[in-house]
Amino acid sequence: MQANQKIMFSLISSLLISLPSGCTVTKEPGRFSVQPGSIQPPQRNVKQLPSASVAKRFQESTAQTPTAVESAIELSGKYAKLSEEAAVLRQEKQDLITKSRQLKDQVTALDVQLQQTQKELTEANDLMIEMRIELNNWKTNILGFRGEMRDADTAQLQALLRILNILGGEIKVESAQDENASSAAVSQGEPGQSKL
């Protein structure tokens, strides 16, 4: 703002200096008025314009064209306005640059976090795959163990029947078949329960 005031002051002072040297035309009342009888006959054969048109010509020209001081004031006002607009635009540009830097820093930080998260997600996915494979192996082992337990129970019942047979006990074939059928039904009935 001080620079604008200095420029404006120097511009006005230079115009004031040039003013007395004859750069402007001032209108004084009656100076350009033409009085009858005050017009002297021309020395040459020059056609004279009517006095009203001569006075009108000077009045229109001074009214239409601004003086140098008015032009300088107008131009300095426009310059001040443009200087303020330029300062506002510079400030907006600086704000945008600052915001852009902040966003770049934020993007860099988020990119690092994204890479870390992707790495952790990949590790978690691999761990889940391993756990699923182990769970499937465990289920297979349990099912195999159940089958082995059934086979062991069947072998134990058959050995018990042979022992009873050797000891001379009476064994009804139907009751032995019923026991085999009931043990098979119990082992197939509920998966959580097994006969040990």
C-alpha cells in the first residue's frame, strides 16, 4: 500500500509540475466569447467562421477531454485498484500453494499407511489360509479317529462274544445282531457323541 501511495504522490507531483508549462487549457468566463465589433477584419482573404460556432467549438473540446490532472487521478485510482487485486491474487496463489503442499504431505502419509495395511492384510490372509488347512486336517483326523473307535468297539464286542462262547455261555444270534445294530445306530446318531 505504501508503494501505491508513493507512486500516486510522484505521479500527481509530476503532473502539477507540468501544469504551469502550458499543458492544459482552462476556460475562463468571457475569454472566448466573441463581441460584435471586437473582431477585426482579416488581413488576408480568410473566411471567418460565425462567432457562435467558434465559442461552441472551444466549449465542447474543454468539456469532452479531461485535464491531465483528472486523467492522472483516474489512472492512479485504476492502478491502485489493480494493485489491490494483484495482491489478493498473490495471497490466493500462496494459499493454494500451501494447501497443495499439505495435501501432498497427507497423500504421502496415507500412501505409507495404505502399503502397511495391504501388507498386514496379505499376512492375515495367508494366516487364515493356513488355519483353514489345519482345521480341515483336524476334521479329517477326528473323522478318521471316529472310524477307528468304531472299528475298535466292533473288535472288542467280537472278542467279548468269543470269550463268552469259549466260557460256554449261551449266545443268541439275534441279541448279538441287535447289539451290533444298536452300537452302529448310536455311533451314527449324533456326531458329538461316540461310544468309548
